[in-house]
Amino acid sequence: MSAARPEGVTANRLVLATRNAGKITELRQILADASVPVEIVGLEDFPEIGDVPETGLTFAENALLKANAVARQSGLPAIADDSGLCVDALNGMPGIFSARWAGKHGDDEANLELLLAQVSDVPKEHRGAHFACVAALALPSGEERVAEGAMHGVIVEVPRGTNGFGYDPIFVPEGEIRTTAELPAEEKNAISHRGRAFRALAPIIAEVLG
């Protein structure tokens, strides 16, 4: 549901640069919980807006590229995020290349298998990693802000779980024995890097659009 509005206050309309209904629902709930009176719509409402190439060299650059492009084309404030898995033993990679680590964008199984092979001889005590996310807010005027979120944990040797996607079956968050693919969606969202980035962005949205 969308954020509740105080009486007499007109909600701002804001575009989340995604066609993922789950991500839209998550941000709506986060903003509602933070009492930010904003109406969230996704790119399904703007079929004329195509995919924005992620040519940046950091999560922040990619998130800002997408947010600014959507803000310009829609004429509305826009939010976009970029995220990935950063493995200590791989010097922070795959990082921004997480979705195409094995070469083809979005081939989750190939990406996971390649990463496991690359850390196969790394002992358990050195298999630290974290998921990182940057969420960016851009206005049609060119003003932009960013917020970050991270979820730290370790890489396990054998995939476990069927929930989630990407590297979720091989990542165990700090304080957990389950992989993120074994966590129910509500539990994962409560600790996820994207959820943390969106929650950090909520007061910025309230300030900028207030």
C-alpha cells in the first residue's frame, strides 16, 4: 500500500526505476512505515522509458545514471538502485559486475558456479563477503542524493535454499546459520542491503520533497 497522507497534504509522485513489482511494494512499505507521504509508481507506468545502460564504475554511478535518466524522461522525481556481492578474497569483486560475472547478464546459475569455483580453495575463515546497495534519488532539476546499505556475511561452499535469486543460496548473513535463499522474504527484507539503503533514503526523500 502507498504511504498514508496527513489530512490536507497532497502526496508527491515518485518513480522507482524498476518493473519489479516486489521492489515497488517494498519501497512503498518502507516509506509508509517512515510516514513519508509519497505515491510510488514503477516503470510499468512509463512504457516509453527503456533500459538505461549501467556504464558506471561504482554502484553510486550506476544508480545515479538510472535515476537521472528516468527523472528526465518522466518529469518526476526518480529513485534507482544498484547492488551486488563483494567478496573479500576476490578484492571486492564481482561488485558492480555481479549480474554478469560469468559473461551473460542475469545468468544466475553460471554466475554462482563461477564464483564458487574462484573461492573453492579459500578457507572458511577468509570467505567473508557483503552485499552492497546504493539507492539514488534524482529530481528533474538535476538535484541528486544517495544512500547506502550493506549486509555482511560469509560465502558457503554448497548452495542452499530456493528463495531469493542470484547469489542468495551461497550467502549466510552475520548472526544467521541460514543462507539468504533459506530466509522467508520478510526476514530477508528486514536485513537486506537494499532494504537498508531504501530506509536510509526515506528521510532524504522527506527532506527533498517535503
